[in-house]
Amino acid sequence: MEAKHHIGGAWISSDETFPSVNPEDESLVGNAAKGGREHVSGAVEAARAAFASWSGVSVGERAEFVKRAADLLALEYGDMGKPTKLKQLIKTEMGKRLPEADIEVIESSDMLRFFADQGPHCLADRPLALDRELWPSKRSTVAFEPLGVVGVIKPWNYPLELPLWSIGAAITAGNTVVFKPSELTPFVASYIVDVFQRAGLPVGVLNMVLGDGTTGAHLVEHPGVDMISFTGSAPVGHEIALKCVKRSCRIALELGGKDAMIVLPDADLDLAVNGALWGAFCNCGQVCVGVRRLLLASEIKDVFLDRFMNGAKQLRLSEDIAPLASEQQREKVEIHVRNAIDHGACVLCGGRRPAGDRFARGYYYEPTILIDTSPEMLVEKDDTFGPVVTVKTFSSDKEAVAIANAPLYDLGASIWTEDSRHGLELARQLRSGMVWLNDVNVAFPQAPWGGRRWSGHGLELSEFAFYEYTSLKHVSCETGKEKRRAWWFPYS
């Protein structure tokens, strides 16, 4: 099986290829074409050529193509808990468990449908309510114009959903796209392009170049790209930002998080423990808004931690806990945990690769709980992006907020309490871009998604995503018949 580039409506091979590996058993999924500068240039040229006509199509017509793609994904979802070709591909290439693939496919369809349904309304010209006493004859509107060619560079942890929530908004807004997916998931990426092809999307509107970071760098540096939408690590995001600033290219960055889960004394402990287990270990912890830091009120710390540890030990590798996406990712997790132990942290459970012949192959790592961690440790400074959670205690709201706001990352957080008013008050004090009360890691297409500081800037989802992929143009019209304005020359 071979994954190819998609440039100007054609599937194109390369002389150089790279493997896609199943993280569950390390078997070969297939080989993928590796794109060079010439492939990126060809894709950008195809997107630029298609932009003139695509941007001239009405928003309603563009939305119809996106709606058809949403319908095709809904068919690929099928029934909850039952494999389909697409869900099986996500499992095989990314390692997700079937329930996690279920969620990704149906959410992706829902998000595309939102862009299709709301695009015509959100992107319609808007009249401005001017001061009629001051400007009686002026009429002003704001128009939302597409930027041009958008480079979409997305990671492997949600190989379907993360690309689609950028591609869907970008093309509905009238842009054309060059998509560079993760080198770990080229076949899921190819499925995305195939869905839009089957939806009848015109040639050149969506192009794809496969490859690694070098391929992505070519896309970032290409002068024909008007915007880069990137999701990934903070170091790579900062490099992209510097390159884009130098050539005045717009950027939207989502760069991971160190999400805190704050459990208040009055929380429903059964609910909170279950939420912590899923929030920390879903997708083997490879979730940008996964629970990285568990902050427990001192009154409930012991009972909560006892239940949480027992729950973590009962999670079944392969059944509940997916493998990490690659050997490189597992080595990163191991380095972070080893660094924490060397600096005085204590492992309450996990902290190792699983033993036994059954797990001799595959990138598995046990769910890990750490206490006594400190700010100099990698697990506190960086995004470990694996099944590792740290635990701290607080004795007041003020202390909980201070601990939650301490890292440079400000993506998401959750608060667990039976007093919703109290929870909302605390939510206002957290710097993160998203806060959930009595839940964690839920994405709604109607709600903006994005972070602050090292978690990036720019928004995905909601009506605000459309504004990331458009330029606002103010058009002012004078309707009066006077031949001279009162403030024109001469002044007296």
C-alpha cells in the first residue's frame, strides 16, 4: 500500500518514500511518498491557480461541498462501537482504541457540518451601526475576504479531526489549501483528501504533500503561502512563528498544554475520579488538553488518590490504553519520567514499559502517577504528551489558581465541584483559553478552541475560526449629494 501526494487533482508518487508503522505491533502499514521542495511548490502553484475561481464562488456554494464531505464522514462513522474502514485505519495507523476512533469520526463530521451550516451567515457582509447624528449620509459594511493559500500542518494524535477543523473553515471561507499531515499518519490524511474528492471539490482547492519536518519547513517558507495553520509542539511552533513574521505571513498556532484538573472539597468524587482517569489516559495521554496536573483539595486528597491509583492499575493495556504513537514518543515519555525520579519525584504507579511477551512489540507504556514533582523537572516544564499525570495538593482557592496558572502553557483546565457558581468564579481566574466544569476534553464546533502564551494564539472552531481565515474589509459609502464635505478645504 502506498500513500501519494495530491497536487492539482492528481495523485503523485515520489522517488523517496518513508514507512507508516502500526504502533500496536510495529508492523508496516505501508509506504508514503516523501515530498521535497518541488512538490511543495507544485502544490502551492495548484492552490494559487484554483484560488481565483474558488474565492469567486458564493459562500453558500462552497458550503455545499463541505456539507457533502460531512455526510460522507457520517456514513464512515456507521454505528457506535462497530468498525468501519476509516475507524479501522485510525486504529491501525495511530493506535487509538475503537471508542476513541468512534469519537474522532463523528466529531469530525459534526464540525464540518457546522462550518457548512454557519458559513453563509458568519461570512455575510455586515452593516455597521454608525452614529446617524454625526454621519447621517454614511453607510458602512464589513466584508470577510479569503486570505489566499493556507498551509495546514497538523499532528498525528487526532489525524482526522485536527486537519478537518482547519481545512473545513479555510475552504468555506474561500481559501485554497496545501495540507502537510504528520509523517506518522499519511494514510488517514489521504482518506481526508479522498473524502473531499468524492464530495466533488474542484481541482486545486485541497492539495496534500506528504513528508517530515523538512517538507513542512518548505511549506512555511514558500512565498506563495498566505497563512500557516499549525498544531504541534511549542518549539516547532516558535520556529514557524519567526519564519512567518519575517515575511508577514499570517499564523494560527496551537502548541499543546499542561492542563490542570482542580478537584474542590465538595466535588462528586466518583465522577471526578472517572473523569481524571479518562482525562489523563485517553489516547495514551496524547491529547493536547489531557489532564497533565491533578490538583486536589487537601480535605479529599487521600481518598481521591487512593481511588485514582486503584482505577489506574485496573486499566487494561491494549483494551483501554492505546499504545503511544511511535518509539520516539515513548522514549520522550521515558526521559521525562526518569528525569523526575532523578530529581526526587515518587512514582505511585506505572513509570515503565509493560512486562511480558504480549507487549514485546508495540509502543506501550503504563499509566503513570507522579507525586513530589517540582518546577525544574521536565514533566512540569514541558508537555510530556503521554500517560503521565502529576499530583499536587492545595488548601485554598487562591493556592489552586496559583498552581494552575504557574506553567507557561495556557490551553485548557477543568474544575470539579457541585457548586457551579463557585466553579464559574474560579474559571474566570484561570488563564487558560478553555475551562470545563465537571467534565474534561470536550470539543463543540460552536465553541472556540485555542490557548494563550506557549499554548499558541489563534482560534479553531466556532464562528471565530472563520475570522482566522479571512481578512476584514471595511467599505464606506457616501450617499449624500453635497459637492463638498464640511471638513474639506478651505477651512475658512
